[in-house]
Amino acid sequence: EAGVTQFPSHSVIEKGQTVTLRCDPISGHDNLYWYRRVMGKEIKFLLHFVKESKQDESGMPNNRFLAERTGGTYSTLKVQPAELEDSGVYFCASSHKGDRGGSPLHFGNGTRLTVT
Amino acid sequence: AQSVAQPEDQVNVAEGNPLTVKCTYSVSGNPYLFWYVQYPNRGLQFLLKYITGDNLVKGSYGFEAEFNKSQTSFHLKKPSALVSDSALYFCAVRDFMDTGRRALTFGSGTRLQVQP
């Protein structure tokens, strides 16, 4: 099966610009998660989709971040306007339906975002 | 609230020697515990998990981890390290009782360096 794919792999933008990250989960996985790792620190949770619905968005840092999951398939994470502290690696992960929390997550390779 | 601590930023070990990467956690209820590994420019890969049952769990690539409830620890171990084990290792936890939060909480990661 194809794994979780993320696009782009790298993005360099200026402060104030907009960037959209995309994640294609493993086909059939209802659960989709976004995480972020900033400057070598812990990997922090951003939000969780179940199909197209936001199950938990408690980790979203502020309203400059907007996540969508069209039709319960791929997901986008938009940062508008970007700030310097948004730099980091953004990971997407998915898991199958019926995940009671014990199923492993399948991660994409991440998008490295640099805001200058 | 749930949290994970990985007290060592880096662990150095000689090839052929046993290795241990430490992890302690904090949850309100019973934990689901995971170890993931990240190789350069790749996403996180699942190594092993503890849900219930035997305290010693075995995973991929010869790794194992021991769940210790009294010490709230879940240390990753391998009897004989390989140079190819050099990577970044993340411990993660989810509180089984927190039905509203499916997402994992990760530690800050430990870089394992195995010298030939």
C-alpha cells in the first residue's frame, strides 16, 4: 500500500506570506493527524480529523492556522500570514477506522517550513 | 493531561554493546505507550507499543521495551547495537481513559549514535 505522502517536502517563504501544506493519508484511513516539531523540540500535536470532521483541534496555536480535509480524503494545512516562529517540520499521520488509540500511526516524511 | 520525558538528548554506544533509551510518562489513567524511530529526512516509523499484558514488549529490528508502572517508565532496549540503529528515537503516550483525545503526546526525542 502507498504510504502517507506530504507535499511539498520543503518550503521557504517570507514572513507575512501564505503557505499551504498538503497531506494524502493511506487510503481508507479515517483518522488523520497533524503534528509539528519546532527547533528540535518535542513533536507537538496540532489537530485530528476523523473523516472530514475535526475531532480535536486543541493543539492549533492560533487562528493563522487553518486545516481542512475535503471529503475525508486529503488534508491541507494553511498558514496565513506566516510568522518566524512557524518554522519547523510539519508531519501528517494517519490510522485506520476504529482506532481506539492503540493503533500505530503511519507518518509522512514531513514538510520542512522555513519562514524568513 | 499527559506528558512524556526523554531525559537524554543523545545516547552514544559502541556497536555490539547493549543500548537503553530512557522514557518516563505521566497520564491520569492507564497508558498506551509507543516508540517511534526517525531516520534522516524520513517520517517516523513505528517500532513497538504497550497496550496491556506482558510488561516486556518486542518490536521491530530487535528492539524491546519494558513497561514499569511503579516507575512510570517505558525504556527502549536492544541487546546488541548496530551502526544502522543510529537515528532519532521518540517515545509517545496516550491516556486510555481520555476518550476525547486520541492523539499521541510525544517526547522531545533522543539521538542514538552507535560507533563502529
